[in-house]
Amino acid sequence: MQRTCWFFFLLALITANSQAQDFRGTDKSPMDMAYYPDNFAHDRKGNDKALVRVIYSRPAKNNRDVFGKLIPYGKVWRTGANEATEIKFYQDATIGGKKVKAGTYSLFTIPGENEWTIILNGDLDYWGAYSYKQENDVLRVTAPAKKSGTALENFTIQFAKANSNDAVMRLGWDTTVVEVPLTFQ
């Protein structure tokens, strides 16, 4: 009887140990989400409606030169890390002066020293920009790149109110900040 108990005890230990090893390591760049209105999911009241949401991963600077080195100028970037960044418009909007229909898009960018190209693409659920196809672009606009006096350790996307119908999508990392104007009808 004692042998049987030990056998089942060891079997349970082996089974528990093998199940605990099923998890792969966590991503080095955690996923984040930003809404407009800012902090929408947290501060939502009653029938409030979100206007836009972006889901992205936040790579870290880690003492590296970011733009022009780690992220080359003039090449399509996934605008974050890991999976391609996704942006969802809950209603028709205008981004950088161009109209976009409500829907979900991949958000790619082409960083430049003084100006970035912001791209909304119809392809979803891809890792990085490796499968990016320009022919599936829905919209392309440019926005100026500015230098900030303070370096951001992690890539960050946030939305800020500009006025009653307008907002600004801010992309920032290291000492670079890009502001993209958004208008909602």
C-alpha cells in the first residue's frame, strides 16, 4: 500500500512539473493599448463610446541608438515590436487630412529624420513588417518628427484632445515625437 501511495505521489509530481513547462517565455516588449478618449476603458461611463484604439508592443531603448540605427530611416517599421500594431477606428475619421472608414487596420510607419510616413494597411495579424504589402495600403500621410528634451525608454503611443472634434495621436520613443492629427465626425 505504501509503495502505491509513493507511486501516485511521484506520478502527480511529474505530471505537475511537465504541465508547468508548457508556457513559453514572456515577450521582452509588453503589449499595450491606448484609447481616445484617453484612458477610455478605465474611465468609461454609461453609454460613452471610444473613437479610436491602438494595440501595440512597447520595445525598450536599452541604451541603444533608436532611430536611424536600430530602426533605420526610410524603411517600413511595424511601429512597435512583435506583431504589427493595429489601430481600430470606431467611426469614420480623418487622419492627417485624409478620410478613413471605420474599421481595423495595421499601423506601419516609415521613420525619417524630419518627417514620418504614417500608413494604414488592410492586412492584419502579422508578425512585424516582414509580410507588409504596399498594395494593401488604405491610407498614407506624413507628419513632422520633432526632438524632445526628455528621452522615453519605451516606445509609447498616446492620444490627446486637440479641441471638440480633434485629437492628436502621439508616437514617441527615445527623443523623437511624432504627432498625427485626427478628426472625428
